Amino acid sequence: MSPTDPAPGAGPGAEAGAGTGAEAAAAPPAVSLREVSMAFGGKPVLTSVSLDIAPGSVVALLGANGAGKSTLIKILSGVHAGHGGRVLVGGEPAALPSPAAAHALGIRTVHQRIGEGVVPGLSVAENLVFEELARRGRNPFLSTRHLLARAREIQDTLGLGWSTEVLRRDVAELGISDQQLLILARALSTRPRLLILDEPTSALSAAEATRLFAIVERMRADGIAVLYVSHRLGEIDSLADRLVVLRDGRLTEDLPRPFDWDRALRAMLAQPQAAATARPTDGRRGGAVALSLRGVPLLPGRLPQDLDLREGEVTGVVGLLGAGKTELARGLFGAEPFRTGELELDGEPYRPRRPADAIRRGVHLVPEDRHADALIPGWSVARNISLPFLSSLSLAGLVRRGQEAELGRRTIDGLGVVTRDEHSPVEELSGGNQQKVVVGRWLAERPRVLVLDEPFRGVDIGARRDIGCRARALAADGSAVLVLSADVDEVLEVADRVVVLADGEIRLDAYGADAERDRVIQAISASV
């Protein structure tokens, strides 16, 4: 089942559940926000957000990266207590100083980062009943028979059907999707007042997502309020009664069904800002094809795609979460090799099975998650930069530290990295300067193809401009550059050519003036 397929029982008539009749209309909202604001280091993250979530309703929350969604979720979850404004639960003012306090009031959250919800080292059964054990102060090693019995009751909430053998395993042995289902079953076992689902299908298969959609429908009928956070527009269109949009910490739209997706996306993506880089608008194309893909499926069950990346050209790929951007980036780099299709690099077969294969052929990747996939805390700036190229900096197996330091200094100077010197620990740098280090690493040896996956995430406008200018300069020097982002304006600032990717398929491929902002947004919204 694809994100754009309707969920079972969902759609415009789905509002007619138990929570939408006259009785529900007379009841107070399950949870309300009143003028809620929050700032970090003096920088506003949320500003005067007011929102009601009714019992038995599914409210979808949409917003670009950095819009404030995570902060809002953490306020409701009891993680961020130092906010302004008020939270009301069942119409009564409520304090949420901790996750335990939120749980006690019936607010449960299934976070996007699954690792935050399970405890490796404990069994699957112990994880299923973990909160009950902690709340009651019981010894988890007493009465294994009762522990397993309660774990079965909780897993039956989702019909998981795990055997005793699986329940006894270390939870770390479960796959990510099963861990997510475990967390969801644990949350539902308490019959919450409000369930917050943060990108709940990001780690689920199509069959598991179908099961989740049916569960959301059941919760709606049971009068449970759901805050559904997702970039997958088809899911929102199928499941939600209302759609609210956050942008720059403010609530910019609150839409009923049927959703006006063009209006929603404009509210999410804002109006174009002054370009940070000199993007050409004359439709200029690059030169020879550097890298080509033929018949490559980007997502399971989707049509194979063709794409050419040309030297002297910046190709920008726009797509929301789940569109297939990261799969494209990691496939080109050999981190998650494509299973079918044909690739050529400068006319020669190209089939990277690991990143080392790509690096040898001059294909470099700036990954989406710099903390998890690109930087090593405790290492210096210079050492982080030199990591992929140690063989060229080594003699008889020993790294020549002088050359490594020189490489670090060149990168610092070339990208304007703000740091004490090349020996500074990389974790001491700001987020924008850490991103410059990651970008600079892959410019150390001029690539044939540079792939940048969400290169501007979490960086300020200055760092964004510097990175964009380096991407354009690299293309001008003959490389092919691919920039992937969920932010339309980020791509429009830097790209010669704009490709819209939705649900693993190319929906627009245009140059210059043909890639106007309105047309790009329409291509995204048309995928719903």
C-alpha cells in the first residue's frame, strides 16, 4: 500500500466516528494549547500557538524541517516544561513537567526515533510491560509467568502474535518496524486520551502501515484523540479530520476536509526569500552526462525511474519525507545499493556495492544525518575531514599528520569554518560549521559527482549561502552536483534544474524559468 492509497475506512466520511456526534461536540477538547510559546537561547521556536484537539478526531500536523513540530510534541509529552502559555487537558489547566506527568493525564507519544522508546538489554516482554513495572516499583525478575501473560495482553492490542520465544528475546534483536509496533502497543494498552504519532509509518512496511491505519480508525471510533505528524500527504488526506500547518513556530493554517493541498503547501513552505546564491533562470543545461540511471526503482513496489546528472549542472531534487530522496542518495553512494536497474558513470558501468566503491570512482555523498553518518565526536576537525582519504595521506600505514592538518586548514579557509583551529574537537563547532566540515570533506578531492542530501538542514542563512555557492562553483568547474531537499526554496536558490520526486517517482523535471515555484508546489500537491 502506498502513502497515497486510502487507508481502510478512511476518507471524507471517516469523521462520523464516536467522537464527532452531538455528544462529542458538547465535550471539552481532549487537549488544548493556548498561546503556547517557547524559545531556546533567546531564539523563538514556537510563538503563540493555540490549538484544540477534540476526542475522537485525527488532527494532522504538517510543517517543514525546523517549523517547530518537535518542540510542540515535546511540550505535550512533558519533555519541555519551560514554555509560555497554557495546556489544558479535558478543559482543565494541566502541568506537564515530565513524561510521567503527561502519561498520568493520558497523553502518550510514539516518537519518530524508535531508539528512545525501547531499552536494549531487556526482553521484548519486559519492554512491553516496562512502564507498568517502573510505575509499580515491582521487581521485573519476579513471576516470569505473570510478566509473559501481561506482555501477551499488551501485544494483543495490535494483534502482534509474538511467540514466547520472541517475547523472551532481547528487544535489540527486533527490527526497527517491530520495535515501533511494540511502542505503539504499549501506548495503546493504557487507552490514552491523546495519542501523538510522530512519522509513524517511516519504519513500517506497507502491510504494517495498513494495520496502523486500521488502528487509527479504531481509536477514532473509541473517542481517542490523535495528533498525527507526517510529511506523507496521502496518509494525511486519507486519515485526518483536520490539517494544521506550522511554519517558523507559528500556526499558519487550520484546514477542514476536503483539504486544499495547494493552500496547505503554500502555508508550509512560505513565500520565496531573496536568493542566497546566484541561480540561473535561463534554462541553461550542463554538458555531457556524468551519471545516468536507467530502470531504477527508488521505493519498493514503485515504477522504475530514469535520471541523468550532467557535468556543469546543479540538479535539485525536491521531495517530502518518504519521497525516495534518501534512497536515491544512498543508492548512488553504494550505502544501500540499488537491487535492479542500470547505472553508468562517464559511459562505463557503475554498480557501487559499498561507499568505498563510490569514492574510488569519484562519487561523494554529504549524508542527511551528519551526526549519525558523517561526524565522529572526539576527533578533530582535520581528522574528520581526512577520514575518507586516509590512504592517500598515509605512508607505510601511518597517517602523515602534517598533510592532514594542511587539508584541514584549506577546508577551514575555503568554506569559512568558524573554529579555533584544525585541531579543535568537531563537537565544539556550531551546527552550521559542522555541516561545512562535512561538505568540505567531500570537496577535498574534487568529485566527479557530489550528492548533497539535505545539506542546509539546521544551518543558518550564512552557512546556507556558503554551501550553496560552493556547490555552484563545483558545478562550474565541471562536476555534476545533486542537491536533495524537502524545502522548495532551498532547491530553487541553488539548482539549474529542478526535479520533483513523490512516492518514489519523478513528477516534474524542468530547467530555469520552467521550474517556477508555483509549478514545483503544484507538482508536489498533485501527488496527493
